[in-house]
Amino acid sequence: MAAAAAAQEAPGAAAIRDGFAELERQQELLATCTRLYQQLTDHFGSLDRAIDSRADSLRARRRLVHLRASRRLDVLRRRELSLDASVSLALSRLDSLATKRHRDPSPSPSSTIPERLAALCAAMDSAGFLAFVVERRKEVDDLRTALPAALKLCVDPAGFVMDAVAEVFPVDRRAARSPADLAWACVLVLEAVVPALADPDPEIGAARPMVPRAARERARAMAAQWKEAAERKGGVEGAKPPDAHAFLQHVATFAVAEKADRELYKRIVLSFSWRRQMPRLALTLGLEDEMEDIIEELVTKGQQLDAVNFAYEAGLLEKFSPVPLLKSYLEDSKKIPCTSDNLSTSSGQSGVNANKKEQSALRAVIKCVEDHKLEAEFPLEDLRTRLEELEKAKTEKKKAVSSCSSGGSSGPASKRIRASNGGTMPPASAPSSPAATTTTTTAFIGSPSSHASYGTGSPYSYDRPAGQTLYCSQSSLAMAYPPVVPNVGIAVSYPPPPMTYPVYAGYNSGLGAYGNSMAPPFHQAYYR
């Protein structure tokens, strides 16, 4: 009976186990399907969000393009309607300039900067104009103020400026090039002529430069020549900053920017983004659509300060907030390794370390905050306090180094002058008190015995007599060759100076080079 009951229960238990196993498999399958569904939901959700974001960006860009196109169409219509009025204003201005030129006398050489510039521009003396600007480089602020008004007196401002800079831009054509680089003068003049080229219509202004067709073609040829010269020298990235700046300013001033060269303009702007005028030039050259990429690349390269300036100029402060960028710049300045500075800690070099880099970063951030009026968002009290601490630590470090260097010696070291044959002379002064007699043989400074590695013939153009000795008197001149010292002992020797000097070419006593028993009437340091 019991065996039969057990036999009947065995199939039922196996069925139950199989049922539970199947249930577990179904549960695992359901969990897998649920997980896959969640992953697919997340994936398609992220795709939807990316598509929506891209669509919003495209819609915003489309609105911007439409707005920009409508503005440009309005400007074109206004320009077309104002052509006659602008031509009339330009002709009347030329008539007034011609009348004023015949009426005004030539200024004297002692005239002020505005008077002299006005006279040179009215006379269309381009060579004298550039020479005057270069001569007054120390008064560049006065030049920058007076140049725009003076250039308005030119009959042809565009041709006048191109004639003035043609000697040094796009390539330096001076016969005898001076060490001074004149690219700064080109930038100054090209910036100052913009108001003179502006449309007489005040509502249009600099948006339409009044550049004649011939002058525009000449400016375009000069720009092409500069590009060719830069490529021959290894690319625009290797150009000097003033030269690259002059090129961009030239293109912007005469409105000769080419769509095909926008990538070139972008490379130059990124290479010299630290120059103050680069954000404005980037917009003038038609890089407004590239400004976001330029700012992102500057941030990636660790040039957050330049990125802030570009963001302000392009009006992209909502996307590139200046305060986080400035804080990131300060953090990055503390991470810069200064291994080379830490190695140079001797006299005068101990201050060149990471603290100096941090000081520069603090000053730059403080100036940027003040220029853009960000004090409310970025208080400067902590930065100024930190800067004062670094400056104080630097001053104390310099004082400690100077005190250590001055306290390490009992007095000023005597000057040691090299002899004419390359040897080093001993101290100029030696004590006169007698000391123990020495019988060591002393070789003359620079003799073959002390400089065995220079075993060559006499470098002098004449032979030295074999028995010639040193002649010492008040009227004798310094000898141009070392005398022969007899191999005899010195009757009286002198103690060494109070400081310990190393042995110079076998010189082991105060006056060991003299073959007599008396000190010479003048210092041996005069032998050269």
C-alpha cells in the first residue's frame, strides 16, 4: 500500500517541479523583455529629444537667417535710394577740401601733431605721412586721436593709405631694413581710415565704405600677395602677430573679404585671439556664423579669457556665461606645471615660479571683470586679497635672498680680470704682512705647464726672447704676452687674501708670479 502511494505521488512531484521551472523561465523571459523595452524606450526618447533640440536649433537659425536677410534687403534698398545723396555729399566735400587746400598755409615743423597730420593728408604726401607716424611712435595715443580727422582731409583716402603702407605691406620693400617692425603703424593707419571711408549718409556710415573700384582691386591684390608670402613662409599660423593683424585689418577696411577665404580668416583669428581687436574683426570679416565654434575651440584650448571677449562681441552670453569661464581659467592657471621654474631658485630667479603665473592670471581676470562690468556677479575682493598676498610673499622672498647673498661673505670680493692669453688673474689686492717663506715654484698664469691642453705655438706675431724677465715700473705699459719666470724660490711671500680663492693656473700665493722679493708698485690686475 505504502509503495503504491509513493509511486502515485512521484509523478505529481515531478510535474510540480517542472511547472515551477517553466514558471521561472517565463519570469526570466518577462524580465528580459521588460528590460529591453525600457532600453528601447530610453533610446528612442533620447533620439526624440535630440531631434527636437536639433529642430529647435534649425528653426532658430532659420529665423536668424530670415531676420538677417530682411535687414540686408532693407540696407540694400536704403543704399540704392541714398546713392544720389551720397554722391552729392562726397562731391561737395571734395570741393571744400580743394578750397581749403589752396587757402591754408603750410604748417611749420614745430606744429602740433594734428596740424602736421592734417597738412600731410591735405597734400597727399603719403611717404612723409608714414615717416611722421613712425617718428611719433611714443605718442601713439595722440596719433590715434588725431588720425581719423586728418585722413578725412585726403582727396582719395583709400589710395593715400595704400600708398603710405605699400613700402612695408604686404611685404617689406625697404632697401635697408631697420630692426623696427612697422606693422603696428600699418594697423594704426588702417584702423584710423575707416571713418574717412564711411558713407556720408549717417544712417549707413561704415557699413558701406566709399572705396573706388580701382582702389578695391588694388587692395584685393595686396591681400592676395600677403597670403602667398605667408604660405611660402610656412603658413599664416607662423606669421608675426602684427603682420597677421595688419592683413585682417586691411581686408576689413577696404571690404575685400572673400567667402573662399573665411577658413583662412578663422585660422588667423584663432591663432591670435588674444589681440584686443580680433573679436570685432571676426564679425567684420563675415565670421558671425562661426563664432560659436570659435568660442568653443578657445575654451577647449584653455583660453577662457579670449572666449569671454568673443562671447561679448558676438552676443552669445546666454550660451557662454562669462563667470564660469573666468573661474575655470583661474583653476587652470593653478594646474600649470612649473618644473623649469622650480629648478631656477638662485639669486634673482626664485620669484619665477607658479606664483608668478597665478599673479598674471589674477590680474587678467580682474581687468576682464572691470572691463565688462561683472563686479556684481563676480566680486573681486577675494581676488585682490590673493593678489596682494602673492605680491607680499614675492617681495619677502626677494629680501630673504638678498640678505642671504649679502651675509654669506665678509666683504666685497676683489675683481679678477682675465689675462690677455685667457688665464684668470688673482685678486687685485693682497695683504702686505709677511708670512712663512715658501720655496715652491710658481708658474705664470696661462703658462703651458698650467694649461697642458693648449700645447700650441705662440699666438703672437713675434718671437719672445728666451731670457726676458718681467719689468715692473710706474711708467711701464701692460705687456701683451706672458714673461718667462725663472725657476727660483721667492725670498719673501705674502699671505693669501682673507677670502679663500681657488687656485688659478698654478697661482698659489698672493704675489707668486713675481720673480723678485719686492711687491710691484701697482696691482698685477692691470696685466691683460
